[in-house]
Amino acid sequence: QEPDGKLDGEGKEIVVLMPSRSNAYLAQWIRGAEKAAEEANYKLTIIENNFDQTEQDAQAQQRINSPNQPVAYVWWPADNQAGLATLRRLSRTDVPVFQVNQAVRPEAENMVVAYAGVDDVFNGQVGGKNALAAREAFLAQGGELSSEGGNLVILKFIPGYSAGDDRERGFLEATKDAPFNVVASEYAGFDNASGYKAMSQLIPSIRSGGIDFVYGGSDGPVTGAVQALEEVGLVPGKDVLLFSATCIADISALESAKEFATGVQSAGLEGWFSINVVARYFEYGETVEEGTFIAPDDADARPEFNSAPSKINIIPNPQVVVGTDPATAKDKLAEFKLWGETFQDHCVY
Amino acid sequence: MLEIENLSKAYGPVQALSGVSFSAERGRVTALLGENGAGKSTLVKVLSGLISPSSGEVNLDGSPVDLSSPERALGSGIAVVQQEISVLSNLTVAENFLLAHSSRLLNRRRAADWCKPYLERLGLGRIPANAPVSDLTIGERQLVEIARMLAQDAEVLVLDEPTAALADHDIELVHEAVRRLASENKIILYITHRLNELEEICDDVVVLRNGQLADRFETQDASINRVVHAMIGRELEELYPPRVEYSGQRPEPIVRLEGVTTDDLVQPLSISVCPGEVVATCGQLGSGLVEPLRAISGISETRSGKVYFGSANGKARSVIDGVAYCSEDRQHDGFFNNRPVWESLSAPALAATGIWGFVSPQRMRKSVDGIAERMTILPAYRDRQVSALSGGNAQKVSIGKWLSNDPKVLLLEEPTRGVDIGARAEIYALLRSLAEEGMAVLFASSDLDEVLGFGERVLIFHGNRMVHEAPTGELSRDTLATWITHGGLESR
Amino acid sequence: MNANFLKDANFQVRLAIGVLLVLGLSATIPGFVSVPNAGSIIENVGLIGLIGTGIMLTMVVGQLDLAVASVAAVAAIIALSLAGVSIALGIVIALAVAGVYGCAVGYIIDRTGVNSLVLTVCMLIGLRGLALMMTPDRPAILPFEMFWISDALVAQWGPLTLLGVICLVIIGIVGLAMRQTRLGLSMYAVGGNVERARGSGISTRRVYMAAFAGSAILGAIAGILAALRSGSASGLGFESFLLAGITVAVVGGIPLEGGRGTVINVLLGALIIRLISSAVALGGIPGSFESIAVGGILLAMLLLDYGLGRRRQAAAAGSRADPGSIQTQQ
Amino acid sequence: MADLKADSPASYGQGGADEKSAERKWLRDLTPFIPIIALGVLAALTIDGFGTAPNLIAIVQASAITGIAAIGVAAITICGKFVSLSIEQQAVTSAYVFAALYSAGTPVALAMLAALLVSALLGLIQGYLVSRGLNPIVTTLAFGSALFGAVVLLADNRTITLNPNPIAWLGGGTTFGVPNQAIIFLILVAIGSFLLSRTKIGRQLVLTGANPEAAELVGIPTKRIVMIAFIVAALAAAIVGILVVGQVSQAKSDMFRGLTIDVVAAVLVGGIAIQGGEGQLWRAGYGAIVLTMLSNVMLLLGVDAGARELLKGLLAGAVLIFMTVLRNRSR
Ligand SMILES: Nc1ncnc2c1ncn2[C@@H]1O[C@H](COP(=O)(O)OP(=O)(O)OP(=O)(O)O)[C@@H](O)[C@H]1O
Ligand SMILES: Nc1ncnc2c1ncn2[C@@H]1O[C@H](COP(=O)(O)OP(=O)(O)OP(=O)(O)O)[C@@H](O)[C@H]1O
Ligand SMILES: [Mg+2]
Ligand SMILES: [Mg+2]
């Protein structure tokens, strides 16, 4: 029927193959996705694996073989690289495949109809912008850089996790004109505990050289780092400025201005957006436009998406700078809005 | 001819064998004697390739034999029955035979016919080859093991206390088999603590003491005294301590069973034991002789009937009711092998005081010195691990531990199984003195001499029921033997 | 070792459970009864069956190998990193490495008497590290032009895939070896009681080395096959193998005391577990339900065996009561 | 005759025996310290900033969580039931219970108590099963799997964030510059060691591990003791859960990834005899410190993550084998 902008999947099934929702981010993603599916009247089936590619392969195999096929597969590989062969098999079925959250690898470009979700290099660049802002603020409040460009500690996620490396890459790109002096780049996991552990063990060896900035892949490790710094008497927001690429669940450091800035990568929003892309694909004659589409970061209301999706669809990851003054931090956060929802709505789950 | 040339073996500090040399003739049964820890089993383990000697070598018919591994030993014609039962209880009888078979591939179909004759030779004809060993009694298991050794048709056959766990009629079967082998001109080493077996089957006697060759002679020149002297290096005035004659009648019974039955006791049993009394239960393995003890100690559920302690009644909780129980398998549950001796000795006292509250290790350590003295356990060994002790001393620990919370009733299964004659005398003396202090001693034994020599009263069991009760004074060895084998005097 | 397993109560119960699951799922889940679905179930039964069989080997000798998952990862990475040169060569080398490693573990356990459980935990940690070292930033990948291999593996002939067939054949061979060779029997003997096995003239060293080499190699094969199927192997991969393998063995009814258990048990266990997972995959049931189900069934099986074990003991006690038991038993 | 008999066992050179075994014992007791001494020396020489007080404190601090859980598990190990593989899930559970109750308005003390009770109950259940003869490894593995599923389900996979965080001081604060976590850790080690060696229950725990059958026969309530050991482990896990919530002011389902393995490694490296029946609880905590120190050193040396894991595994294995060999020798 003619595209009327009103999405209706007539209750057809979309199958999502993704890692386990035992991780809070994924759980929130699913809530968003279910919202979108409901709006567009699709039946969403979620097949979780325990962050294990072998398991996911088996599940995909099983689903491919079952007689009643969905209208679309949504592919969130447990391991982007290791998932290739299975992705290839999915693409061989005549069901369209959409990849989400993990950027499509070059080999796989013609295996997926479209990609929707975050762009970790882009996130990294946001982190980079935060970094530059932080350096200005640092100098503005009369801080002394310990070295040309300032001493920086980078906290990555875990070994072998591509998003972490992408964020580092994006960060370095964004700061290559005015580079920082990276004194340590260490794996610090996804949450406060691991971030704390990594930082508190790094400090003794690098402290003498001076620590000006800490960049974390997300707020999780950064919040841990804040605590580690405080324990050795360094004052976050004054002696050291910390910032991250994306928010996740814990915003205490931001509210107290101990973390200088972050970016709003909203799990729920990503989930909603990803399924919305699928729905629009069917609504607008099963076509995708070439090129990359970065969703606008309108503050007050969710933008109208009434056109066919693009080959690559990126969610917004707006910068949030709370600065270094605890007094004003909360208000700065309160002002923030993205698609009509507050910082809290996006970042706390 | 098997020649053993100055064989030595040290376990760390322990010199288990030092320079032992002797030879065993073909067609003769050579008895290997010695008290616990003399080194017999060590010698056997060397012969079976389980452990490698520190020095020395072994020749068979002039040529040296390779004992570097159990298989090699077997390959060079030495078959062994270890002291500990070593048939696998998770396999079937036939599979146990196959283990010893030389071929890499198994022929399960033929296995049954193959092992049948050997089983029959030991009176196990009724046991199907595919029966799981776990269904066999301990005695049957021992016989199966000997049968398996026969199947290996080796030149040298070594049996380490093969009859320790057997009842008389099984022992007879073993003796027949051994004689047969001798007549087939094999070389046989036969280890035992039952001295009466000497004249029954043995031709030569070799005696070890503290890992050295103490004496060597032919059976016909052997007198009990000579043997004992060779074993323990001194005369043994008497094995069993003298009885005390009782004036007047006994005090109140301390334990009474009334119409008690258990899984393994099919007929209601009513007995009582008085303080100061030494009572034996006698019978063949699995005849239910241990059941009264287990019922009193509460190890076996009583299906019906009641157990009375003094005047009170109810199921025994050993500590509270002053009941001490030593099972027949001391290695398994008699003491704490990898802990210092003193901890085993103090364990019951510790347990008796419940689990809440504080204790001082030093004080516990001190508290057991008295017991250790009484059990003649050397100070040097009280802080060693129990595993460093030899059979006799280990048995002393497993009995002695109970003295720490002076019990009123002492229940012992096979108190001297595998314990050498010297240590036995000590244990008897100790038990006697305990009885004189008013402790009631009830022990289960399938060793007739022990029953008659040490017990004052005997309860005879057969086919899981008590068939007779009498003062030992009124029984001859033969009548007792008839009772336990036939469950009656008129032989059927 | 119970030759005639069909008489075995544990086995009957499990068979019943398996059958009930099949019926229940076919009734409730649309598209469950279909040749392709049967195909992928068989394929995955084979895959975790391989791991289960490896773990079974170590359980039979009375030990437990917890390092299979890490071994699988390392082996898979070796094989695929060498794929550029020659995949066959890669596989051979990977298996050789696994074999040597397994022998070493078996040797150490026999020589020092160290507890296998904890030794293999150390190996689990160490080898996982090694796997990460070998794939510093990106996983080892099968060259794109070799993807035909992974397609061939999962191509369906009726209810069978090449992958499934390979696994089942290997499992079958192991099963035969366990039953028909003296080494196999010796494994059961050692598992029954090491001291007695020694006393019966068995070389425990050979047995332990065989068991651990076996589990390492089977784990490696599973890893390599899985890696070929997905075209790459990452340092973090295959972690689910361990839990899967143990679950399969225990659910299949292999007692942890050792001395018992056959590949039949493993396959049965694998089937039960796979049925559950495939229900999850087809029905889109939240993963948390799966972990509850698997944990629950594992506990249920433990309790079942415990109950049956006590029944057997009672029976044994009874049989002790009447000396004639032996004749009456048959 | 008694004396004659008495010196017959002595006749195999006991004097020498005593010296030898004494010196061996000494060596055995020293064994577990070798790695930490070696490490310390190596690090102090090669790395600046290693020897500094802050770094050493940071190490104790970083090992506190693993260490506390490890001394709990050690109770299980010593009573002869190997280890619990459900520590991770137990910690998560109590973290959630505490966080959920508190944010639902329950007073802090009450929420803590509840978390401890729930954990103790879970421990009791596992302990009951194991004391009845179920295999501890598989039982706890299965239980953990089921427990985790249940918790994730109940928590609706949400992160519970506490602000304000009432026990930040507990999880994060310091006293005289020493992190409270570290202090709690050291206190627990001390208490644990004392209980084990100087209370009836402690001694009986050891004996139960040394030989359950014998223990049962002499009247030690082995089943109850096993259950208590599991409860202790569960409580330790609960403490860990609460402390970490205090530290990071949130409860997440994946907050303890990998804790179980670290704990087991700690118990091993500490040199606790895995077959049970050998005392000394502090070894577990000590093992945790060694491992942290190891990774700390390698981190400061810039060794990459993989190599760190590899070395961790090898070290644990080496200590394990060394201990076993010495133990066999000294017998
Ligand atoms: N594995 C071992 N480690 C240390 N010492 C041992 C070991 N096995 C035996 N011994 C010691 O070696 C000596 C000889 O032991 P062996 O078993 O040969 O004595 P035996 O003559 O067989 O005694 P029994 O009549 O009790 O069987 C004993 O002192 C024993 O304590
Ligand atoms: N004291 C005993 N007297 C007679 N028979 C016994 C005795 N102990 C065990 N048995 C026999 O052994 C059978 C199984 O007992 P047990 O539990 O010891 O088996 P198992 O553990 O497989 O064998 P093992 O203990 O030798 O490994 C019993 O049914 C009984 O027939
Ligand atoms: Mg002996
Ligand atoms: Mg047994």
C-alpha cells in the first residue's frame, strides 16, 4: 500500500538475536525496542545468548531452519568479528537482516540491509570534544598542565571488545590537532568497581608525573576513577578533570560535578530507533537510501522520521558538559533534554 | 627359585626394609612373618612393582626380574594379592579378571567361561561372572581376588594376609588352592598373622623384624616360641591376660537389648552386658555378628525392639551415653590420618563438649598425654601424623581415642585384625584393665582363638541370627567352629 | 560399570525426561517438529556431546577437567590463525598441542597426586589468558575464500549436517574404545578406586594421561568445529563450553565419584539440554529462564541420583542379609 | 614388655626423622610466602612508586573484595567440600536485596540485616544439600545458575542506584588514610583465623575435613558443621555484596563477573589444602593479596591483560603443585 507515514506491521514477527539482557544496557535497549514494535504493530521475538558467539550461532541456525520465518532479522552479534559466518547465513535467507549496536564490518556490508544504532567512533569523537572543553576549563581555572597538552589516562572497556577500541580511536581523531599526552591506557571494565580497581592501581606509578585528565569509555569506569583519585587526595573537578563518551546508569559523579562532561547515548532510544528503522524500511517500499543518517538531537520532541531509512542510521549522542561547579551541576543536568525526555530518563535504568 | 638380594626401602625417614636377603624354593610355601611395620607389605609392594626399592635386586631362576612397574612385574611372572582388598567394586567379577588379562582388546563374550574354573576352584561357582563385585561380601571379594591371581598363571605368587578377612571355611578353600599351586611347582610367598596357619600349609618360615631379616627356618623346626621370639625379639610370657574370678553376682547390666532386629539381624535379639564384663560376639563375616555392636552404637537402625542404657532407654548417641565404638575398618574411620596423633586422641572429648565455645589447642594436646602413656604411644609420635604409624600403633590410637571421655561401654569390631602378636598382647592387657575398672567390653571377632582366649562369654551368630550363647569356659574350639559354620552342633 | 545400561534406573528416568521434553515441545512450539530443526538439534547435541564426552573421560577416572573451554579457545585460535597457510595443518597442530597439554596435565596429576579440579582451574585461567594474548585486538578469522568450509559443515542432508555427523562419529569411536579396550576398562578401574587399581597392576599414569589428553583433544575438536562454523575464534569465546559440558555429563547421569558412565549417558544429557536451549531459541524465551531451567534440572538430577543411590545401598544391605542373594539376583 | 615394644617403632631412626620433618615443615610453612617475597623484591627494584605506602594500601584495598569472599569459601574448603562456585551470584543477590530494600525506604541497618539473612538462607540450602552427600561443585554451580536467573528476573534487569548512598563511608571511606574495606578485610581475616584455631566449632570443622567418617563416629555433628561452613561462605559473599554497593552506590546483575574464579585462585595460591582438613584461614586472604600484587606489578610493568591472566594461572598452578609435592614428601 502507499506509504502514509503511519507504520503498521500487521503483527508480523521481527526476530532479534542479541546478547543477554542480564546487562542493564541491553535490558533498557529491549524496553525501547518493544515500545517501537508496539507503536508500529510488530511482534518482537528476542533470542538472547549469554555473550557467547557459539551459542548465538546455534540459535541463529535453529531459527533459520524453523519453517515459519519472520519478516526481518535484527542482528546484534555477541562478537562482531566472530559472528560473520552466521550473519552471512542469515543474509542467505530471503529475510532482510538489520545489524544493530555493533558497526557493520567492511566484509559484511552487503550482507545487511541497514545498520541502526550507536557509532562508537562518533561517540569517541564526542569524548574528544569533551576533552578539549575540559582542557579549556582546566586552564581557565588556573590549572597547571603537567605536560605539553596535559597528562591523560584512558580507561578502556575490556580486551577484545571492539566498541572500546573504536571509542579510543574516535577520541584520538577528535584530539589529533591538539593532542593530549597519554600516560596510561588501561582496561577498566564497564562499571564503577572495575574502574575504581584499575585507577587505584595505576595512580601510584603515574602520580608523580602528574594526572590532569581521565577519559573513560563511559560514566561507569569514570565514576570508579573519581573515587580512586579522591582516596589519594586528588580533587576531581579541580586537580583532575574526568570525562567520558557516554552515560550509563550511574550519574552521581556528574551531579556532583566530579565528572566534567559526558555524552547521552540512550539505551532505550537506541532500541526504539533500531526497530523504528526496520518498520520504516517496510513502510517505504523496502528500500534504503545510501549514506549515513545521523538522527537529529532535537531537545523538546522526538523528530518525525517519515522517510525510508538510510544504509547507516546513527542515534544522536549529544555532549553534556556540567562543568566543575557542584552548585550548578544539577541544574545543568536538569536543563538537558533530548527528544523530549530528561537526562534521567535516558541515562538511568 | 626366587632370590631376594639385600633389598632396602626407605620412606623418607622410615627405613621400612634394610638389606633383606632370602630365597624361596619352587614347590614350597614360604611363610613371611613379622610384627606390624616389620616391612612385609613393603616387600610385597616391591615385588609387585608398586614401589621401587632404594637398593637391592630380585632374581627369578637366576635371571634378574624387571619390577619397574606393576605390568612389568606381572609380565615377568610375579602375581600378587595385596594386603588391602584390591578387586574393583564398581566392576563385575569378569571385568576384574579382564584387568589382569594381557591383550589390549577385550573379548567380553569369552571372559565368563575363562574365569569360571578359577572361581570354582575357590568355591565361588555360584557367583555369576557378570555379578557386580559391590554385591559380594568382603570375604567373597577376597576370594575373587585370589582367583584372579590364579588366572594370571604366574610363576611366583605372593599373598599378603589373604586370610585376614576370611572365616574358617573360606580359609580352608584358600589353603587348598595354595597347596595345589605348590604341587604345581610354583613359588609361593605367604604372609599372615595367624600363626596356626604355619603348620597347616607353610614349608619354610622367613621372619622380618624392623625391616631386617630376623630368622629363617623350616616349619618342622618351628615352635611358637621360636617364631614369636624371632618376630618381637623377646619371649612373650602370655598372650591373653588372666581372668579375674568374680565373687558374688554381677552388678546391674549397663546395656540391654530387648527383641532388637536390624536390616542384617533377622531374628529378635535380647542380650545384656554388665560393667566389668568382656563379651565376644562370634561368627563368620556377614553372619550378623557385628549387628549388636552397631545397634548399640546406633550405627544400624533398629527395626524393632529397644536398646536400654543403664536404666534410661533410647538410641545411643555414643558420646552422651558413654558408648565407644571402633569399626572393623580402622583405616577408614578409626582416626584422622593426616592430622597429628594427639588430635585423634582428643577428638571424642572435643566432640562431647558440643560445638559452641572456645578451646585451647595446647591444653587439648596436654590432656591426651595420660592416654598416650597408657596406650604406650611414644611421645615422639604424638605430634606425628597417624599415617606414619604401623598397623598395631594405629589400632591403639583408634581404641585409645575413646578413653578421652571415659566411656562405660566399649564396642570393638575385630579389635586385632591385622595386628601383630606383640601389639595384640598389649591391647588385650589394656582392655582387661579397662574392664577391671568397670567398663563393659563387647567385641566382635571371627578369630576363634581370640574369642575363646579373651572373651568371658560368647554370643554365636550364624545366618544373621544369634544361635547360641555360652561362657567361653564351656566351649572347645571345635564346638565353637561347628556352631559358627553350621549354626548348630548336629552338622547337616 | 553397568554394561546393560537399559536396566539402570537412573538411565530410565532420564530417557523418560528426554521423551517427555520432545513430546511437550513438539506440542507447544510451532515449527519444532521439522527436519531442519531436528538437524540443528542433532548438530548441537553432537557439539556439546563432544565436550561432555571429554569431561566424561576425566569423570570416569575420578577426576574433573575444568579447563576444556579455555583449551577449546586456544586450539580454535591456533587452527584459524594458521588457516592462511593451510587449515589442515592448523587443525593438526592445534590437536597436537591439545594432546601434549593433556598428557602433561595427566602426568602431573599422577606424579604429584595434585587435585585435578584445582589444577585445571589454574589451567582455565592461564589458557584463557593465552587465548587473549594470541588475539590482541581482533579475533582469528577464517579467510573469506575459505567460508565454503563453514557452509559445508552446516549443509543439511535430511536431519543430518556434516558437523553433526563428525561429532557423533567421534563420540561413537570413544565409546567403543572405552568398552572394548583394556585401557578403557582400566579407566573405570582407576575411577573405582585408585589404590586397588594399582594393586591390580594397572599403570595409573597411562590412564590419567589418556583421560586428560582425551578431554583436551575432544575439547579442542569441539572448539575448532565451532570456530569453523562461525568462521572465526575470539579470545573471549567458547566460555559456555564448560558449564555445558559438566551439565551434559551430570544430567546424563555420570556419577562424580567416578568409575561409571558411558557416552550413552552423555548423548542423553546433551539431548535434554539441547532441547531446552532450542525451546529458548525458537520461543524467544528470556535467557534468565534458561539459566533457571538448566540450574534446576541439574539440581533435580543430582537429587535423583542421590535418592537412587540410597535405594541401591538399602538393597545392598538387604542382599547382605541373606547369603543366597547372589543366585536370587539373576 | 611394654617398653620393649614401645621403642620398636622408634628404631627406624626417629631422631633424624624428627629433624628432617621439622625442617620440611618449616619449608612447607614458608612455601606460600615465596611468591609474595619474590614479587615484592622484583617490583620494588624495577618499578618506582611500587614500594610507596599508597600503592601497598591500594593493593590490600584491591584484594579486599576477593579476599573477604575467599576466607568465606576457605571454610568450605577446610571442611572438605572443595569450593562453592556460586559466590558471584550470592554476592549479586545480597547486593540487590540490600539496594532494593533500602531504596524502598527500609532503614539501612534493617536492609543490611535482611541481605545477610537472605544470603545465609541460600547458604543453608546449599549446605544442606551438600551435607547430605551431593557433590559441592556441581550443586553450587547449578544453584548459582538458577539463583542468577531468578535474581535477574526479579530485578527486571534494572540497575538500582542509591542516591544518597547511606554506606558510602563503609564501601569507599577511609580511616587514617586506610580504606575501610581493607580494614574490614583484615579484621575478618583475624577473626576467622581465631575462630578456626581456638573454638570448638573451628577444630571440629578441621577434623570433619580431615576424615568425615571418623568425625561422625566420634560424635562430631558433621552435617551441621558443613551447613555452617556454607553459611559462613554465604555471609562473606553477602558482606562483599553490601560493601561493593556501598562503594559504587548501585546494584547491577553483572557487577561481580569473574569473582568466583578469583576466589578459587586465591584459596589455591594461599596454599589451603584442597582436600580439606588443614587449618589456617588467613591463607585465603593472603592468596588474594598475592594475586592482586601480581596483577598490580604486571600492570605497572605494562604487561598486557592476556599475559597477566596467563601468569596468574601459572603461578596458582605452580604453588599448588609445590605444596602438594612437599605435603607428600613430609609424610
Ligand atoms: N607410604 C608409607 N609412608 C611412610 N611410611 C610407610 C608407608 N608405608 C609403610 N610405611 C612404614 O614402613 C614400615 C613397614 O610397613 P609395612 O606395611 O611393610 O609393615 P607390615 O609388615 O606390612 O605391617 P602389617 O603387618 O601391619 O601389614 C612401617 O613402619 C610403616 O609405618
Ligand atoms: N562389613 C561387611 N561385611 C560383609 N559384607 C560387606 C561389608 N561391607 C560391605 N559388604 C558388602 O559390600 C557391599 C557394598 O558395600 P560397600 O558400600 O562397601 O560397597 P562399595 O563401596 O562398592 O565397596 P567398597 O567399600 O569395597 O568400595 C554390601 O552390599 C555388602 O554385600
Ligand atoms: Mg602389611
Ligand atoms: Mg566404598
